[in-house]
Amino acid sequence: MKRVLVFILLIVPLITFAGGFQLNVQGLKAIGMGGAFTGVASDASSVFFNPAGMSNLKGHHFIFGINVIDAHVSLQTPETANIDQTSGVGTPFHFYYAGTINEKLNFGFLVNNQFGSSSSFADEWQGRFIIQNISLKTFMFQPTVSYKLHEKISIGAGFVYGYGDFNTEKAVPVGSVTTEEGKARLEGSGDGVGYNIGIYSQFFTLGEEEGDRTEFALGVDYRSKIAVDLANGEAEFTDIPVSLLDKFPKTTGFSSKITLPSVFTVGISVKHIVTDKWSLEFAYDLNRTGWSSYDTLAFDFKNADSPDSKQIQDWKDVLTHRFGLDFIYKNKYSVRAGLYADNTPMKDNLISPHLPGVTQVAYTGGLGYKVNDMVSIDFGYIRQSASRDDASLAQFRFEEGNFIQQNGEKIQTGDFKYKFNRKVNVYSLALNIKFGGIKKEEVSPVDLMKMKSLIFFISVCVISLLSSCTKTQFDEFETSAGTANFSNYISVGNSFTQGLQDGGLHNELGQQDNSYPAIIAKQMGTNFIQPTVIGVGSGYFHLEYIDGEIEVIKAFDIDINNNHPQAINYDPSFTNWVDNTVKYNNLGVGGMNVRNVVSIGPNQPQDALVYHILFGSSAPPGLAWNGVSGQPISPFGRFLNWGTLSNRVEYIDNVISSNATFFTNWLGINDAMSWAKEGGDEVSGSSIL
């Protein structure tokens, strides 16, 4: 049993970091041309494809791109006719910058996702002991420089920092009297460093330099392997028999190291240009991906009784052929097409349902539109389709992470056989921005203002992405009520307590569930009843983007005639929105002051909130809520029982009758604000202050 469990634990990270999840979506022009871009290097994505190619670019170039990967995968086994993966869409992104420092030196930077995957199967599927759910995210950061050695030759290099995190779940084939099978969950994160170097040469031109001509270029690039250290992984086991808990406890840490492969690429391009009319470019790349570096997978568990393990992979290096065409008309419209043939590095008997090794051909296309000298937009599309009728995953006997052999051959203990079908559609969009490198008189003040706005927008997006690239770590904690009794917890207060947001009480997205007392009650695990409104409730403030500016739109006000067309009015149900026979735990009333808790004298009944609730049909439009005669001045408190005008029930009476075992109180801020707003006049705001 120990050997079976360790094997399954090992196979999961193998699947996660396999070559089938090297994302070929690193630039929109490149996507449209089948990924053949090493010898093209005509935009800022050359930071990734060939750093030396940055020397082709003058000025400052930015690319911000997003991809939507929609994959449909199904399996067939001898026992089951069809098994569908339940994965959602993936959205890898890329950001590139390349800028001129001087005539010979350029600087660039990139952030992108070079590896990633997400896959899941139904809980009861046949292969749940191999894989059930898995997710991998990686982020690469690369500062880069290029230097022009000669008019026809340049070199470039970049430092690569990679960060990734993963989590995965699978069933464990161990059972007992109380459970049929266990479950294992692994999660961890790690980082590593590498480099990216390249050479680029536009070595020959046939024709006149400024006239009709044909240009020949060659590019060579090498992206090094990256050893990712998983130093603080965590393994969690549930429903494990008691007899195995010493070896597989509820949680234990582990460390490992996984090597992502190097990629060596040679690319050529031939571009024929008919001046001021059109151009056609052909490109070919040959990639050699060094998957042979992924030869061993080892785990070192922190729990002394858990057996450390080591597994030999023996993958092979593979070649990928990429072809692409780019037709440009009037230097404004672009149409691209391409394909690539991708080989699998896996041995036939190590093919997983999550990563069925199969050589495949993908077809690509793209469109480009140049808005002006500074802005252009690109669209890309990839179509992959693959199937295999003889996929299998062999299981072998091993002890302490080493395969057991007999007569020089590994002893096989099982074989999971299946058929595999996969269809993938990738939709991509990118915004390209360029400034500098053109004559000043060609750039109008309006274009410069647009450029500044676009740069600001891109900068905000990049900063946001960078700040979200690492997983925030929080210390584990357990909530505790201590000696307090939260069995009947009530909250006393004003709008902060009731859960008002944006100047109104609304609940179309569950806003009231985020009132602070509701959060406390959830942490304490106690029942907490709130008077909730329907939809937009009382109406509320919101933001709108109008004519290039963000505006604050106030809630609809029936007392004025010039409400904004997009103002949000109250829901009709808000005039009678709760049952005041229910005993609520949240007693917060929006707008309430300390003086509203109880009448402060027989001659001042208006100081009690009950006055505002029960004004009723005698309320003139000037005092009634939203100016509707017959409506109370403050509808936010009508969920409470206020009695009648002749036999009032005051707010403090509702608090006392709740028989609370614990309460929180947030009152006084409205008193303080109204007092301060009136300049500190002691008769203004609240006389209690």
C-alpha cells in the first residue's frame, strides 16, 4: 500500500510540469504566423522570441495582450463510453516593452505566462486515482538589452526570473471500514532563474534600400532551462486509514526541484516589399526543446516517517516546425496565416489522461489594423485538434522511489488504457503602442495626449498584474469566541451596521451579506438573521464612464427634476420590504443618531426614531421619504416593530426584548458628523454630544 500511494503522489507533479503545457501564445503577430518569429523580430515581442531583434525597433514600443483558451477534452475507456474534462477557459496574458537608449543600445522587459494549465474531472470518474483536479500558473519576468554590433548584426540577452504555483487533487486507493477511498491534495510554489540570448542579422537585401526590394533575415535564440525549487510544498491527506496515518499524516511538508526545459531556435524570414503598396513575409522557425533535462522527479518529505522518493522520467528532446505568412497592405492592414507541428517528448507508456502525449499540427491565423503611427490592434486565432486511440499509462513496481527490475526490465503492475480526443480554440487580442522614433511634426498635441493616457492605462494594468503575480501567504489561524456567548448575537448601530453601501441599501450582489456584524457572526459560526432588501433596494450612487471621464451618478431623487438619466431609482418593493414580526439579529438602522435610541422627554417625541417611522399618511411631501406623501421619513428602520403613535415601541425596547447573549454597538458617528458639519454649534446635530 505504501508503494501504491507514493507512486500516485509522484505522478501528479509530473503531469503538471509536462511539455504539453508550454503556452505558445506569446505575441499576436507570432500567433498568427504559427509562432515563427525568431527571424522576424518586428515588434516588442522580440524581447521573448529573440532579444537581439530589439535593435530593429526605433522609439518605444509596448504590447499588452490577452488570450482566451477554450479546450474541450474527452476520453473513452473500455468501461466508459465518454468522459469529459470539466475545465474552464484559460486566460494567459503577455506584456512587452522595447525602447531605444541610443543608436546601438536598446532595453526591453517582459511579463508573460510561458507554462500553465487547468484541468478537472468529475469526482467519480474512472481515473480519479491518477488525476482529478489540477491547476498550474507561471509568471516570467525578463529585463533585456540588445546591442548593434554592425549595421547587419545585433546581439541581445535577458535575465529570466520565473515564479509558479500549483495545486492538485486525486483519490487514493486505500480504504477502511469507515471509508472506501482517501484523497490527496498537493500545493506549492517555487521560483527559479535562467537567461535568454539571441543573435539577429538582416544579412542580405535584393533590390534598392528605399525602393521595391526583398529582405532576408536570420535569427538564433536560446532560452535556458530553469530549475524551479519547490521548497515549501504542502501535502494533505484525508480519509486515510488509521494504520497509515504515521506515514501519511493529515498534513506534511515536502520539497522538490523540477527543471523546465531549454528551447533552442533557428529562424529565417524572407520579406518582399512593393514600396507604399504591400509586402509579403514568409517565416520559418525550428525549435529544439530540451525535455531530456526532465529526467528525475524527487520528493523529500518533512515527516520523518513518510518515505522520500525518486522517479526516473527519461524524456527526450523534440523538434517543432513553425511556418508563417504575413501580408501587409498600405502599411495599415495585415492578414496572417501559419501552422506548426509539435512533437511529444513522452514515452508511449507514460501518457497520462491529463497529458496524453501526441504529435499534433495546429493551424493559426491573425489580423492587424494600424490605427495611426502610434496605435495598432492585432487579433489572433489558433486551432488544435488531436486524438489517439492507443494511449496508456503504465504503473510499475518500485520501493523507496526506485523502480524494481527483473532481468534488466522494470516490473509492470498495471496499465490504464484509453482513447483521447482534444479540440482547442485560442482567441487572442493585443494593443500595440509606439511613440518616439518619428519626426516631431508628425505628432499632433491631441495624439500626444492620447498617447499619455494610453501609457498611463497600460502602466496601471502592468502594475496591477505584477502585484497579483505572487500568492499572498497568511498565517493559519482559528477563530474563537473565547468566553463570550454568541448564541443570540445582535448588532446595534447605524448604516455601517445595517450594511448600506454606496449611499443606499441594496442587495443585488449580496452586499448586505458583507455588513460587519454578518462577517462576525459567520466567523463565530452562529445564526444571524438580517432584514434584506430586493435588488437595488433604496437606490444608490454609482460610477459611469461618460465622454472620456468617470462621473459619480447620485441615486434618483423624486424631489428634483434634473436627475441624471442613468440614476438608479429605488425598487418598488422597498416601500414595504420586510416583515416586522420577524426577530432580526441585525438591528442597524441607516441614518440613526444616539438621540434616536429613546425619547429624551415628553415634549420631544420627535427625538425618537419611532417618529420618523410612524409619521405615516400625515407626512407632508417635504418631510416624507422621497417626497411621497404617506411614506415614512426613514424607511431604513421599518423592519422593526414600532407600535403606534399612541402606544410607541422605541428602539431601545427592541434591543432589550431581543434577550441578546452578546451585542456590538456602532452609534455616534452620525451625531459627531452633523455636529461638526454645523461648525460645532452645541444645539446643532445631537444635543447628547
